[in-house]
Amino acid sequence: MTKSKIGTLEAIMLVLTIVVTHTISSLPREILVSTKSASLINLVVVSSLVIIFACLISKLFKKFPGSDIIDVSEYLGGKIFKLIVGVIFILYFLVSSSILLRNFCETLKIIYYPMTNLLFIIAMFVIAVCTANRLDFNASLKTNLLILPLVLASMIFLFFANMNKFSPERIFPIFGDGLFDTFVLGLGNIASFGGIVFLYFLPPYMKEPEKLKKVSMISMILSSIYLILCVATLLFMFSFFIDTNEITPLYNATRYIEFGSFFQRLESIFLLIWILAFACYLSIVIKFSMGIFKKLTNIETKKPLVDIFGLLILGISLIPKNYAISENFEVKVYPCLVIGIVFFLGGSILVLANFAKKKQKN
């Protein structure tokens, strides 16, 4: 069993996966829409709150060593409550990843494959991730450990390569539409850190569960830096992104990179890295969904579930009739799911379980 568990670095990159995949789509643009020129200040505030919350999660898990949120739910409310919480998180993983897949494939279709059927593009992703999940337990996690640093490095490169096109004055007015919008309404941007959901399920998979606090801190700090770089790049380059519905604004930023007459049009390299990162994200989502399902049903092997969960993702991704509907879900519904399920439900379960543990000892 030890060989199938993951190290601290793999765990950190795993938590980063969700933030990275969402920035590939519309996340940076939506942050700019909500807080405009105050986006960077807002992200600093929100990041601080998320880091505190992540530390709280790791502290609350100390009384349940080696357990995940499903085990804690069973302790708190019995098997029925465990089943309800497990189903909620499975649906959260499947629905959010499916719609994100739909939006990303719509982007690929618009940019490179306008004549290709969308079903074919989505199916290629599903086949790839199902194949990956038939391999060794942590094969996809090890792949993610290789791909995510490339994504982080590419974003740093994108920021510095475009600095000569920055207009720093776009940061003014420094508080955007006002203090209330920046520091109160802007707190909704906490949904940008959806990767924190993996912290609830990591302890049983880690070689050293006692390092959960380290994983929480580092992953949230790196997520914050990554998001700030993404938003800063768009804010300083494209003021029109605040008021328009440009598809994949980060992709547009890559098209401005030039190093002489030889190194031009590097966007294809960025897109390839993003595709690999997205495939890793889907593979990890399926892996954790199967893990939850196995814990709820006590089945001995997860392999028969790979194709079932793959088909579920394929089916859900095809439900929206057009890109406008799927994008509306990602922009308006997904943040509510993150705040409601990841932050409120998960946090409440851990807090109440700790109170119950303390009361039991007394």
C-alpha cells in the first residue's frame, strides 16, 4: 500500500491542478469583471483568507489522522450522512469537471478545429484519461508532477515576456469601483481556489499525512502567486477584457510574445502544455471520484468504474446546448458550488466533528 501513496510534492501539485485548469478558461477574466482595476488587491486579500482556511483544515484533521472528509462524515453523522456527503462530492467533481471540459473543448474547436464535431474532441479527452486511470494508482499523479511545473513556468514566462507591452496605469483607480465592491462583493473570488477541495481527501493517500499543513500552505501560496500573475498579465495588457467576452484571454496574451523573427507564434506550445494539464486534471478527478464511490460501496476494485465515470463526464459535458449555457454555468453556478460545498459544507463537517470529539472526551 505504501508504494501506491503519494509524496508531499505530488500532493502540492495535485491541489494546484484545479486552479491551473480554471485559469486556462475564463477565471482570470471573471476576476477582472468583478473587481476591475482592484483585482490584484482583491486577490491578495482573498488569498490571505484562503491560506488561513487551508491551515484551519489541516489543524482540524489532526484529531482524525489518516482520515478524509468521508470518514469524518461517518464519525459525525453515521453511514447515512456519510452516503449523502459522498454523493454530493462525487456530483461536484463530475459536474464541475464535465462543464469545464466542455468549455475547454469549445475553445479548441474555435481556435484549431472549427470543422470537427465537438463530440469527437471531448471523446478524445475521455478516452485518454480513462486509459491513464487503468494504469498504476499514482501514474497520473506522477505525470501531473511533471506537467504542473511546466504550466507554472509558462505563466511566469508569459508575464515577463509581455512586460514591454504592459501599461501599469491600468491599476488605477486602485480600489476599482469602491471599497465595498473590492473587499465585500469581491470576496466571492474565494471560489477561484477550488483546488482546496482535494485537501479534504488527501490524508489517506499521503505517505506522511502529518505533512498536510505543509501541503496546504505551499499549495495555496503557489495558487495565489499563479492567479496574481495571470490576472496581472491581462490587467496590464488588455483593458478591454474587463468589458468583453473574449474566449480564453490568456491564449490571446500568448500571441503577443515575440523574440526576433525566429521565435514567434508560441501559442501552440502553451496550448499543448495546457491540454496536458487539463488531461491530468480530468484523470485526477475520476480517480478521486472512484475512491469516494469505493468507500461508499465497499467494492474491492475500482477498475470497472473507470469507463462508467468516463461516460458520465462525456454525457454531462454534452448536456448544455451551446457554449453560452456551459460558460454561464462556469461563471455563475460553479463559484456558488465551490463556496457552498467546498468551503461551507466541508468546513462545517470538520468543525462539528471536532466539537463532537471534544465533547466525547469530556
